[in-house]
Amino acid sequence: MLWTGKTRYPEQEIVVHGRDEVARLFIHAVSIGASDVIFQSGRRVMAAIHGELTALTGIWLQPSTMARIATELTSTDSIMSKLYAAQDFDRAITIEDRAGAKRDAEPVRHRFRINVTAGYFEGDTGVQIVCRHIPADPPTVAALGVDDAVVAESTPAQGAVIVAGETGSGKTTTLAALIRRILEEDTPIHGNVLTYEAPIEFVFETVPSGRCTIMQHEIGLHLPSFAAGVRNSLRRKPGLVMVGELRDMHTVMACVEAAQTGHPIYTTTHANDVAHILRRLTLMFPADLQIQAFHDVLGSSHLLVSQLLVPRVGGGRVCLREWQVLTNPVRREVARAGMAESAETMRAIIGRGEDGRSMKVTVALALEQGLIDVATARRVLERYGYRDARLAA
């Protein structure tokens, strides 16, 4: 494929042969503010900067080079066999930047979450490696602009805090900021904080705490599944359980059990908006179990958040959020509506603005503050189901 878009080449061209050149490209990508780096058979090395692709190299990657990169980045000699067997591969890696360190200081460490997947290439099998940059230190809620109302409701005595959004919308980043707050500040949550991730992204080793200890676990390396992780946590007196993603009904059931037995849960899911989170999770169950699952998830959830990253006026991106606290009156109203009408009922509740805020209000505030432009406002409103976008006009 001929690339006709933007380029951001290093001062000295890098021809990728193996891990050393890959490390130099990673360091260059971080220096120009890239969030993702993409290696692909028969393509240039690409980076995503504020959501837009740009080429980092002028030379295409040969299949043999991609196989070598995949092997070296994953530290797995059998990686190509796994890919040919229709398996993908996730891992977090650390790249040391000695040139970026101060004199006599430890090298700067850059973490990346990588996914390696096989795909079609010129009638045969090619490889794509997508590498998401993870900042060295977990962010703060202030740095992310997490609304005070969300922060205030993020430390329940029990129940799930569920953050929804598309891939790359910053769900894990938001949870990392909330966990950092728990570690550093005096919140109702304290004690043994346990995270179960695939892979581990933000590392909390450098975050000081006087009330918590934290242990992070990688699914597939330390435990076999998210559901197994949640069950494991219940034997360890958890103060907080963080589950990377609600991928299947077994994980949902385990989180419901943990919440119902008196534990706060942090987790994420893929849903288009707050109104559809409950339905999304319920549909993971067989039809004959969905009604019970709906009421279980409803009863064990405390705070639902949906977020989206959009272009910021002046450059960069800004995170827009909507949320709803599931108070007892809200739960009763949604329960009476039932699973079939839950999305419309939740949408009406969010629209009332009681213990929550709709994306429509968030967009209006962002537009008023000059954070986003009219075109972005309209796109977000349409994505969240507000077909009449006159608010942004």
C-alpha cells in the first residue's frame, strides 16, 4: 500500500532489523507524542498522534523482519507458531531510554502494551503488531479532568464502578487515576488493592501510600482468566478489586458475586453509552439466564461511566464523559422497566440530571469552554443518539 499521508521521520533514518531499531523507534515515537506505534508486514512503521496516523519510516517491513520483531518483542520463540494457529498475543514491555536520562540517573523507562496478530498479506500470512504507549507514572484525576462528581462516587463501600467506551478511549487510564487517588489519599477504600489485567498496563510501584498495598496480576501469566482472578481475590481480603475487562458471562458473574459480598469493584466494558451498559452485560448470558443476570448486574453496580476521546481545539485530545449513579430509586425504576426497556429508561434517568450527567450536557459545557469545536460536538451528539444536534449549532 502506498502511503500518501503525514511523515515524522527521526533525524537519522532508522532501518528496522530487530529490537535495537525498534527501541529507537519507540523512543522517537514517545518524543513526538505518539500514543500508538504500528508494525505491519509490507508497510512502513506508523504512529498515531492525537488519533491521526503518520509514518515513522520510509522503508517497508519485510515478512522476515516482522517475524524477528515479533519474536524479540514477545520473548517467545514460538510466537509465529501461535499466530499460524490463529492465536493472538498480548503483553506489556519496557524499553529503556538511556539517552533520555539525566547524568548518573537511572534510564528513562517507556512501557508499551503490545498485541501481535496474524492477517492476510499478499496471498499468505502477515503480521501486525500494535503497541500502545503507557506513561511511566499513573495519571492523576486532576490531570485527566475527571469530574468531581465522578471522583466523589468512585469509592463505594461495595458495588461496581464500570467505565465503558470504545477501544482506545482511555478506560484503563481513568481507572488508573482513580486507583492512584485511593493509594495516595484518605478515601473509604483502603487495605489490599488487587488488579487483574491483560496485560498489566500502568504500574503503581512508585506511588506512595499510607493506607493500601497493591498487587497486580497479569491474566495468562499469573492466573488463567479474569473470572479466576476475581475468585482468587475473595480469598485475600481485598479492599478493592480491579478487573481489566468484563469479557464474558463468567467474569460478570464473578464480579457480581464479589460486589454482593461487600467489595468495591473497578472494571471496564465496551458499550456505546451509559444507557446500554446493563443490556450489553446481560446479553453475554444465555437467553434463559438473562433476566436474572440483568437484576444481578443492576443490583451490584454503583456507578456507570461512558467516555470518548475527541480532538481538542488547539491540538491534543479531550475526554468527554457521561455518568449515572445507581441509587436505590434509580435501581427500582430500571428494575420495573425490565431488561427490554432498560436502555430507554436509563436514558431518561440520565437526562433528568439527578446523580448523573448526560453526554448532551457534557458536550454543551465543553463547547462553551472552548474545548471542542462545533463539528466535534455534532459528531459526539449523533454518536450518543441525539439526532437533533441543534445544541451544538
